[in-house]
Amino acid sequence: MGQIHTVNQNELLDLLLDQSKWTEKGLDPSKGFILMGKVGVGKTYAMHKFAETQKIGWGHPKLPFIYGYPEDSDIKSVEYLCAKHGSDYLKTFTLHDMYIDDLGTEVTYNKNYGTDLNLGMELLTVRHKIRDEYKTYITTNYPPDLMIERYTERVWSRLQEMCNVIIVTGKDLRK
């Protein structure tokens, strides 16, 4: 099982932008990351800035959930596209690195040809299969125990295999 790292919101951006600090902090540069923390601590902002350093910036076509929805760049866009095109649309998320914002805000179960489908669980399973080729970067307000409750222990274990788990502490900067 992967190690859980805690970072203060004031250190987060500096850490993400300087991968030489990753090994210092015990992070694995060959993995993506999942930023977990309360609302407003800067997770999405930091992920945006990190994406820019990867030369694919927010809104770039390599970010599949952005297609046609530049203002709505979160898991709900994936949910909308799967509802529109069917669950096989998830296969389009396997050809590149992926940024998933606000994991956990999607509807838990969608109907797919009459069958319940947990979109978040399915997407994480798809991304786990390609973890050695492409990285996954995620933000969520869910702590580890709620991730297990929502996505199962199996998916949580796989998530830790493909992502560095970083809990971001601090206060809501929007207030």
C-alpha cells in the first residue's frame, strides 16, 4: 500500500513544480498524484499550474474531459460525455496523461443499458491498467476513508499504486 504524504497548502505549489523535491519528500516521480483536502485549499489551482509545466496546460486537447467544455473541467464533464456517448467512451481516456478535477462529485451510479455503472470507479480502473504508460492526476475533497467507502478498497489500493497520495492541509482561501 502506498504512503500518504501531508503538505501544507503554502508548500503545495512549490512541491509540485519542483520534481527534484519529490524524492526528498518520499514521492515517486514515476506516478501521478491525488491531491486530497478540504474545499478551497488550492488543490485545483496547483494542478492547473502543474499541468502548465507539463506543456499541456489546462484546456489542451490531451485533457479529454475538456473537449468542448473548457469552463467545466471536472469529473462531471466525463460523466456528461459518457451519458451522451455511452460507457465505451471511457476508452478514450487511455491515450495520454489525464487530469481529473473534483473526483467524488460525480453521480455514484449511472444507468448504462439498464445496468448500474459507477463512473468514477470505472474511470479509475481504466486508468490503473495504463499506469505504466500514462499518469493520472486527481483532486478530491474526499479523505482516504471516504474514498474506500465510495470506490471500494480494491480501487483505493489501485489508486495508491498509480498515484502519490498527498493530503493538503490549510484554510479555505476563498473565504
